[in-house]
Amino acid sequence: MSASSSGRSLALGVLAILALSIATAAQVPRREPPPLALQSLTGKDSFDRYCATCHGVTGRGDGALAPSLRRGPADLTTLAQRNGGTFPRGQVAASVEGTGRDLPAHGPTQMPLWGGIFRWLDTEARTRVRISNLVAYVESLQAAPPAAAAAAPATGRELFETFCASCHGLSASGDGPMAAQLRQPPPDLRKVQLRNQGRFPGPLVERIIDGRQIDAHGTRSMPVWGDVFFREPGVNHADVEARIDAIIQYLRSIQVRPA
């Protein structure tokens, strides 16, 4: 075989192999990268695709990229708490758009200008819907406001001044502003112990204040405080007992001692 014939045979072989490779490649389906423009317009899908990398899937600022940022992403679940209990919808929308970055949730340059990016990837109409849904989703992530701290229980003195002083007076001596209107003057509560041979009659005072077991004043000018306390919303038996006990302890503390 001549050299020229050998060369032609080699060239034909290479071409055959190349053609076979092209045909085989054509039969293998191509793996297309995911589209940059997310087809779904739901707020959650947009947040998961575009925001969760930094802010985390729960919006608390714990995304995969958060440790690499110069300024950690804000906790988006507390935006309403940081705004007096009102979700700053307009500010969040402006921040997503990129037109207003005064919202303390974002640093000056770390967050992409999503408004421009969305419009580059999609139509204006879809971009508006996407941003609106995205803001609504962030609003849905807001944490419940912290429970208000329980108010400290009223002291015996405060309870006395609120419920008793109008008749018995602030000093408990029986000179309250309502005393003159009563048929029977209120007693001087500072001398209960003196009138009982130097011993403070706690159980008797308790029954008098409660009023549901004893008629303390004959015609009962004194309210039945046990019933009054029970009528307040959310008050239970233990609460009523605690109030009465606090008043009793206050009265015990102001007793006049024998000379």
C-alpha cells in the first residue's frame, strides 16, 4: 500500500470516529442549568431562591453565607418589633427594590439591588408581583411580640388606699371623705389590737374584709370585698385570698402599741 493510500485511510478513520462521537453526544440529553428567573411568583419561593442564602430559610439571619459577610444579615423576623409593633412594609419594599437602604436590616452594599435584577430577568409586571409577594412573605415571618411582663402584685398599703381609704381614711383612723355620709362612723383601724386585749385578731379581720361569712357592720355599709374582688376578670380564689391577706398584714403593721 502506498503512503498516500495509508494517509487517506487514516483520515477516513478519524472522520468516522469523530462522526460517531458527535452522533453519540447528540443522543445524550443536555443538562440545562436552572433558569435565573424563577417562574413561581410566590413569596416563599422567591425568598428561598434569592434571600435565604444570607438571611436563612427562617429569615433569622443565619444563612449559609452569613458568616462570610462583613456585616451579619439582620433578623428579618423582628422588623415589626423594631418598628413599634408595625411591620414597615414600605421600607422593606424599598429595600428590596434598592431605592431605600436606610432600613437597618441591611448594610450599605452587601444586599443586591433586587429590583434591577428582577427586571433584567423578567418583565416589569411580574417583577412588581414578585416584590409584593416577597414583602408579604417577610411580613408573615414576623415573630409574635414578647409577652408583657407580669405586673407586680399590689402591696397591702396600695390595696388599702384603693379600696378602703374612702371610708377609713389614708391613715386608717376613720376619717375618710365618705365617713360623714355613713350612718355608723368607720372605726379607727389602727386600734383593732388595743380593742382586742393587745392581740391582733387576724382571722376575724379576714372574715370582715371578705364579708361573705360575717355581717361586719350591722347594716353592712362596708362592701363585701370578697365578692367585689371575685367579679374582676381573670381573678381566682387564690388571688382574692392574696389580696385580703396583704390588706390584713398592712393593718397589722400600723397598729397602735400600748403606752
